[in-house]
Amino acid sequence: MRLLARKTVSQQTYKAQIYVTLRPSVLDPAGTAVASGLQQQGYTGVEAVRIGKYIQLTLTTDTEASAREQVDRMCHQLLANPVIENYSFELQQLATTVGG
């Protein structure tokens, strides 16, 4: 009887913090409205406001490179509109799970 060696699989959990903003060439009427409102409330030093989105998600994968690739695809395909928005993200490793 032959025993097969079990391959140890390590899974890592990451938190992704994603920032989505309008491209500089795209007008931001919501940002203009907020800037105006702040100035009317006495915050006269506010010169410009740009409104964006903040998205936080957790994912589990085998490598950091895989996590980065997946988050980049998520942003490009669903979380941001690449025609009018830019995005950036940060990854933080939360945990490692070893399975066999």
C-alpha cells in the first residue's frame, strides 16, 4: 500500500481598501455643490471638492499577487467605470490558514 503525500495549501485573507475617483477631466457637480455649501457655512478656505467612493472588501486567496490581480479585475470590471473614473487600492493581510 502506497501513501500519497498531502500537499499543504496555504490560504491568506486580505482586506482591500479601494478608492474610486472621477478622472480630473470629468466634471464633478456633486463636488462643486459640496464646495459651495462648505463655503456658505464659513469654510472659506475650501477651494475645490471632488467626490469619490470608498469600498472595503475581504478576500481569501493563495498569494498576494493573486489577491492584487483579482482586486484589479474587480475594479476594472465592476467597481469603477474606467472611462470616467480612476481607482487605486491597498491590501492588508489579515490571516493565513494552512490546510492539507
